[in-house]
Amino acid sequence: MDDVDHGTRMVSFLGSFIHSLDDKGRVSMPAVFRRGTTETRFVLAQVNQPALTLFPEATWATVEERLRELIRRKPETRMWVLDKVANAVEVVPDSQGRILIPGRLQEAAALDGQVQLIGAIDRIELWNPAAFESAVRDKAGDFGEFAPQIFL
């Protein structure tokens, strides 16, 4: 998010958890993720393949504004934007903290029993655990040079 209000605590999702996808296509959000937000609605979309991204409502509002601005500045991006939002769905955790992942999104992310939920700072990514392990191994790169700029 671009605008930071230092008077309020921004949502932050950290950590990685593997949960089972039930036979109805639901997965439990980790308790720490549920405690970390007062949001009751999320938007689930496939922004970066092969993962799904779960946006808290406030974060999604910022994304929507960026998408509107992109279309205003570059009308030729309209179909790309439509492709990204066409399969996005609003999800509301049930009383046990489970969210429903529609079949088409399960298929798109190759979720078949286990789901790795990864805190990605202001959003949550949902991965097939094997795909995540492979992506980290193959694409994480050696960016250790940035650690002092970020963590010190």
C-alpha cells in the first residue's frame, strides 16, 4: 500500500502453513492470519501463476484503484485487466475460518489436497506445496546483497 498511516497498525501476514483442502474445496486460514486482521471479506485471484493471492478487502481496494488508473493511462491494458479480474472471487471465512476456493481456481493453482498458505506481507499466497518448493529453489536467486538494506 502506498499511503501509510503511522497512527494505525497495517495488516501484516508472515509465515508459512500447510493445511488440507477439504472435499468441498475449503481450506482453513491459519489462526495467526485470522488474528492479524479485522477484515471479514477477501478477494481471491490468480495474479501470479501458479499461485493464488488472497487480498484483504482494504488491500484489494488499493489494487482496484491501481487497475482503474492503469486502464485510464493505457487503454490497451483493458483486456489484461479483465483477464485478471474475471476469475477473481470474493470470499468470506466461515465460522471456523475456512474459505472456499472455487474449482476453477483450485485447478489453475494445481491445488490437490494440500495448500501452502504463505504470508506475503499485505496479502496471502496459496500454493501447491511442491510448486512453491520448486519455485523457491529455481527462482529465488541470490539477492542476499539486499538484506543489509532491508533488515538492518
